[in-house]
Amino acid sequence: MVHGITASTVKFGGFSPVKPIPNTLTAVKDHTRIFGDLTFVYPVISRRSRGLSIGINLNPDKKCNFDCVYCEVDRRTPGLASRVDLAKLQDELRWLIRFARDGELGKAPPFNEAPELTRVIRDLAFSGDGEPTMVPNFDACVRAVIEIKESEGLTDAKLVLITDAAGLDKGSVKAGLALMDQNHGEIWGKLDAGTPAYYRQVNRSAIPFERILSNLLETARVRPIIIQSLFLKIHGQAMTDPELQAYCERLNVITRAGGKIREVHAYTIARPTPEVWATRLERVELSQIAEAIRNNTGLPVELFD
Ligand code: SF4
């Protein structure tokens, strides 16, 4: 948001012409989930959202059923809350939307580096310090966010779920997804591997790989989803060709079985991770992977490095 801009000149939820967002901005590099004394919401400039995204942190307790080697959540320090207080979440969300709308977010570091990017709230994203589908009342959380989205006039803003896909088969999650479908919902499901062995190596989860794949398929049969895949080097070794072929085949299995994949987001490590041997790919390496995915699946692939 531009310094001093008034609420009446701020467009919320609309979509202005999109320019690439440089990955050198602090607000892009630093995706901290802590803003002021807020517990359940936080602002980020997201390249994948193409601007200002308000994160909804359903896991301030930092609970996750994955333990990705590239995870940037600091689990050495305790989480802030062990359950989602819906009334507090709504109060915080309303406050942050208005803080942005009144021009104050664009004045606050690090957002003052690019205040123009805070003019439009692109989405409200269930993301945060863990896996959003692990909360027992996911549908109630979605309903609470939709109430504020509507009352604050964010009619066109997307509602995004960023998920590791492990909980997409739960009843309350399916109910929440159905609510999202009616409110510009978008599901970004994680798939980082083609084989169970690589999945165990990268995502280090006790959830069977087959369950992740079947959840992605069943969810994609109901509405188009986005697959988000992080490619990296482990001890200097990028994903091998056979693994990449297996990964592409997993996507093909989904689409052949009637699942709809709108696009693949291919990205790499952008911020420091606790595992020093998990490192980012060079842009040329990520481009080659994106090209291989396009060639082997026919899906659109967008690259974020
Ligand atoms: S799924 Fe997300 S929050 Fe969970 S370990 Fe992986 S990167 Fe971290």
C-alpha cells in the first residue's frame, strides 16, 4: 500500500495487472508467521499468490504430520497456542484486513519496502506453522474465515488451503473444502516425490505415501487442484531422472483417473532450513525439472525459485 493512501482508493480482492515480484524483497524472503502480537493471522508478500496474502495459522502449536527436511518452522521454541480460538481468529483477521486497508501495513517494516504490493489482498491462505488439516474442526475454521471475508467485502479474494494432503480424507476437512469451493477456494497439495523411498527421505512422514496419492486424487476428482512441489538437493544430489519420471507418472495417474490438476508449482528452497545438507537448486536446474514435467505430463508448470 502506498504511504498515505486512503481506504477508498484501496482495491481489495480485485486483481490488478500482475508484475513479477522480486525474490529480493525482505517481505518475500522472510515468511515469519509472527506479526505484532497476533496468534492466528499474519501478512506475507507471496510470489505464488502474486501479492499480499493473509496467512491463517491454524497450527500455532507447530503440529505437523510431516517432518520435511526443508521445513523452516523452528520447532525448538514452543508454539503459541494449542487450540484455535475462533473468536480470537476472527478478531485478529478483521483487524489485519483493516490495518492493510487503512494503509498502515504498507508503512510497517518489511512491507514498507514495497507498499504497492499491499494494496490488494490476493488471498486468505490456511497455512502457517504446521498442517492445517490436523485441526479437529477444520470446517468451523473455514466458516469463521468466510464470515470475515464476506463482512469485510473481500468477495473476490481467494481462499487457499496449503496442505501436505495427509488429512484431505477427513470428514471435517471435506466439509471445509466444500465451503471453500463456494468461496473462490483453491487447494495447493504437496507432492515432492515419485517413490515411497524418496517421500520418506524428503517428507519423513509416518503417513503412507499411498494415502497422500489417493487423497490428492480424490480431492482432484471433486475440483481442480494445484500441485506444489519443492525440488532440492540432498547432500548435493538433485532428484534423479528415475525419481523425476516416477513423480511425473504419479501426476499422470491422477489425471488418467479423472483428477483435475490446474497447474504444478515447482519451487525450491528459498529460506534457511535447519538441515544444512538440504540445499536449493539453481534456476537452470529447476527450469530443467519444470520442462521435464511439462513434457511428461502435458500440465502447465509454474516455476518459483
Ligand atoms: S508439511 Fe509444511 S509445516 Fe509440515 S514439515 Fe513439511 S514444510 Fe513443515
